[in-house]
Amino acid sequence: MKWLSRVVGLSMCASAKYSSRGPALIPRMKTKHRIYYIALFSVVLLGLIATGMFQFWPHSIESSADWSVDKRSVHDAPLVRLPVSSPIPERGDLSCRMHTCFDVYRCGYNPKNRIKVYIYPLQRYVDEVGVAISSTGLSREYNDLLSAISDSDFYTDDVTRACLFVPSIDVLNQNSLRIRETAQALALLARWDRGMNHLLFNMLPGGPPDYNTALDVPRDRALLAGGGFSTWTYRQGYDVSIPVYSPLSAELELPERQPGPRHYFVLSSQTAIHREYRAELEQLKAENGEAVLLLDRCSNLSQGVASTRKRCHKGQVYEYPQILQESSFCVVLRGARLGQAALSDVLQAGCVPVIVADSYILPFSEVLDWKRASVVIPEDKLPEMYTILKSIPQRQVEEMQRQARWFWEASLSLSSMKAIGMTTLQIINDRIYPYAARTYEQWNNPPVVKWSSVNSPLFLPLIPPRAPGFTAVVLTYDRVESLFRVITEISKVPSLAKLLVVWNNQNKSPPEESLWPKIAMPLKVVRTKENKLSNRFFPYDEIETEAVLAIDDDIIMLTSDELQFGYEVWREFPDRLVGYPGRLHLWDHEMGKWKYESEWTNEVSMVLTGAAFYHKYFNYLYTYKMPGDIKNWVDNHMNCEDIAMNFLVANITGKAPIKVTPRKKFKCPECTAIDGLSLDQTHMVERSECINKFASVFGTMPLKVVEHRADPVLYKDDFPEKLKSFPNIGSL
């Protein structure tokens, strides 16, 4: 215990020194100890700095963002050896649906309503003796697909945030796979969990002799994006049907060709057609002559010429796929597999595909409306194909040609591995976040106009602000004197913001600028390329206000009070047509059809757009969304554009127009029968024809009948005029 007493003695001594003379100086540390502590402190400091940089410096762990073939190849990937005893997943469960085999809780809620996709790190899988599970490794097509995903907003390199998992195992082409070993490799994936929330891409399923229409690799509950599904193997609402990628279409960009008649009516360009089908096509060729072109593989090409880009008929060589643009319809026949790469070539050419493949699930049919772009014919109806196609009106053929090209070139389409991958993920995303899903129109309608710049009046505030006012759009041809009077009268309306004159005469120039009336508001003249009544409803860029007043160049009888009051009523009801003279549609029981009525009655179902307020949103609908051929009908008949607009607005809103003020008709005392379209003897008959035509196209009668109109407060009251807001409201 000597060491303890010595310590106590030292403590007492130190205490004595402290109490008598204050704190004692600490002896200087020996040099070797000082160096040791300095070194230790430096190591700790450097460790803290390194840890901070690692935590806060941008980085990624196990990132799969770079999937370039040049920088990341299978040969550089880690080797994984599969024991013979490795587990094998169960075969695909045909009963799987999103609510039974997919864990949506992995996806959770996020403000962007977008799933997160994780790509497994690239690895080389071999069996116990070192033989790879695939004869091709990572194909360029699958590499492009993974690269597209990793570059997209769907991608995450954080496996804990992932909603969907994509293996880096390439199963696009079943011909290159060893089925058992590929299944074992899938089962070894870290997050496999019986395939839950895993997505596999396969374009060439099955193999000889039966060629199954879905991937033969056992895959448990994994989703399958497949390129040859039949109605027997496709799990509706779970799997995604994708196109078979065509390298030819990706390598060669065909210029867009305008819809219309082509040199050939029907064309067949596939080379590996079953002999029975080819015999039936040859019979069609014999019966219909030059209208049918039947191509086959070339046997007379010079050495070194690529045969994949050539097709032949009786020794004549055609460039492929360019020849597809010379036909209205192009046959896409099934081969050993249902899905055919020729479909992509046909769509790019703007040729209407004729699908002859019983039970085939068309690509992305969950969202794409193939009835608008293709014709599906049962295999046993192939001999009747020509007759069936001839029964389709030319106008409809042109619409289908346009739609076929749109399916090809759309941002989410069939044109590349990137597009195919992004469309697949978008479809799955829409299932998980249905409230934020893309609409039918977004999937199927070409974006002719940027709708984002236009507000729908159905979702406006109850009363639009008064400040912006309205834009008056005056349709004119050559009645200059009357036009100038209309401009002068409209300029007196307090809420007028701009006046736009639509000059519909291509044979005569508008008057010189010095001759136009001098008004305080901006005046703009737009010259049209064709004399069409529909030009009055075109969404001109010059229309900057929400409210539009459509008015003819001979409507000189409306007072400024009437026009201002009409605008005030529209502000209360921005989703309605607000006009002056009202008209009615009636059912003629004797004739069994609709009738147009202009006599004074207690009911109104239409207002004339010779002077009417409406929201500019309906200009876009009229120009780009009008059903069927109604717009062409109006332009060809030079009549009924106002009835068409009434039909359109009523069909969209389910509401009747609003008639304002007592005025029953537009009376132009200076107009002659030659000047006025509505004075023609056949006018009423044509108006009735229009109503029946439009009702047929819409498939219903959307017009609503009402028995009221809007008049100003105090309009009929016996008060001094100066107390009334709108004293000059006009007469019948």
C-alpha cells in the first residue's frame, strides 16, 4: 500500500501549496508526451472533417446512373456464381392484380405523385461451371432502357425509397436466356420478396415449338412489360403490353407525310409470312390489281447490299421502310409470335396498320385508343380485308393516318427504347396515383394547341374581374361602311379592351390605315387565308382577355348600354353563351326530325353569335376539339357556325345559353337580300339540316331549353332615366 500513501501525501502537499501561495504552476509536459497528444488531436480532427465531407458532399452509394455500354460493361461487373441448389421462383401468377400482388404502401405519398424506381447494380451471373445465364449479356436495347430510367425523374439510387425495382438482368429476348438459371438469378435479388414490386421487360417471349405469348422464365409476382401478350396471358391492369422494338425505325427517320390518298391502297411488307396467309394475300392481289402491293424478301441483291432495308416484288426492288409511306393501309400479320416489329415501321410511315393477329393485346392498349389509328381484322376474315377497308370513308382514313403518326412520334410513344420505358412507368404511375393520372385526351390527342395557356371557364372564380374587359371580334368580308359604323358604336362600350377585325376576303385588301375610325382602344386587323365562317371562332393570339364578343359587321343596332349589360351578365355566368336574339329547336313529329325555329316563343335554346359574349376557352374547343366533321360542314355550307357553337357549349357545360334584353332579331335596314346570308330562302331549311346533322355527330341533343331572359334592374320601373344603370336598352 506504499503507492497509495505516497499519492495521499502528494495530494496533501499540493493542497498546502495551493492554500498558502495560490495555484501552483503545472510542470512543463515532456516533449515526447506533447508530440503524442498533438498527433492524436490531429488524427481526431481529420476524422471529423472527413466524416463531415462524406455526410454533406454530393455523392451516391451504389449509383446506377451511368449505364453507358462504353463506361460500364458486363465484363466489369462483379461475378455471381449460382449454386445448382439455388431457389427457383414460382411461375407467374395469372390471378395477380395491383391490389393483390403489388405493395402500394412502398410508394407512399409524395408531393410530385411520382413513383421511385431503383435499378439493381449490374452483375454477371454464371452457373457452377462458369457458363453465363445469357448468351448475349446486356444488350444495347436493354442498356438504353436502363439509361433512360436512370436519367428520368422516376429514378432513385436509394433502395429504401424505391416503389418499383428493375433488375439489371436482361430478359428482353427469351431466345438468349437459360430459363432455369435466369429464374435463379432473379430469386437471389436482395429485394425480390417473391417478385413483389419488381418489373421485367420482355419483347420476344416464348420459343419453339409453341412460342408462348409471355416470358417463360418463372417470375413469381413480378409485373411483366411484354411485347407479345395474348388475351390468355395478359393480366389486365397489372401487366403492361409494350411494342416490339424495331431497330430500323430507330435508325431511319422518315419525314412526315400529309394524310391523304396514296399510290397503293393496301401493302404487305413482311417477309416471314405463313404460306397460307401469303396465298390469301396473293389472291387479294390477283383480284384487285395495282391497288395491292405484296412484297417479299429480295433474292437478286448484289453482294454487300443490306437486305433488311430492301423489299422486292417480281424483281423490282423497293426501299424499306420508305415504301410504307406509299400506301393507305399496311398489313401487320402475326408470325410465330403475336407481336411484330413491323408495327413500329408502319406507324412511323403514317400508314394505317391492319392488324391480323387474333387475341393480340396491342401495345399500351390500356391508355392508347387503337380504334382511332388501326383496323383489327380476324385472321379468318383476311380474304375479305380489301372489302372491309374500302368501306371506311376517306375522311376517316386520313384521321387514322394522322393518329398513327402521332402514336409514333409522341413524347411517350413507340419510337425508342427510352419512350417505351417511360410510357411503361407512366402507366404504372397512373395506376398508383389515379387522381394525378394523364387523361384520355393527353394520351390520344395530338397537342395542336398549348392548353396550359387557356383557363377553362368551368373553374374560374364566380365573378371574373371587371378590369380586363372584353375583346370584340368582328367578322367581315367587304361591307366596309357598315363595318366602320360597328367599330364606332362598339368603341363607346366602357368595358371594351381591344377590337379585332377578322378580314375574310382574300381577293380584296382591307382599307388603308388612314381610313379606319379613330378610336381610343387598340384596333387590330387579321387577314385570313380562306373565306370560312369558322374563322370567327379561331383562338387568335391577339385575344388576351377572358371575355370575347363575337359580332357581325352589320350589327349596328345594338346600343352601348345593351353591350355593356351583356358583358356584366357574362361576368356572372362565364361558362355560358350570353346573347341577344334567341332561337329554339323543336322536334317535328310528322317529319321525325329536329326543326329550327326563329319565331317568337316563350322558350330559348340558342342565341345567335352575330352578337354574343363567351369565354375564349370555347374558341380552342371549337377549333381543335369539335366532334366529327362539324367544322368542315359549317365551312362548306357557309352556315350554322352559331348553332355549332351553341351545341359545343351546351355539350360541355350541360347548361342553356342566357338571353339578355328584349331584342328578338337583328334588323339591318340597309342590308339587301344579296348582302344578308340569313335572308336567303333556303336559309331556314339548311338551319334545320344543321341541327339534325350536329345531333347525329354528337350522338345526343345537348341543347337545353329555358324560359327566361336577363334584363337590368329598374328596366321596366317608372323611374327617371338618370337613376337607371342601363337606360338605353333597345327595343324588340
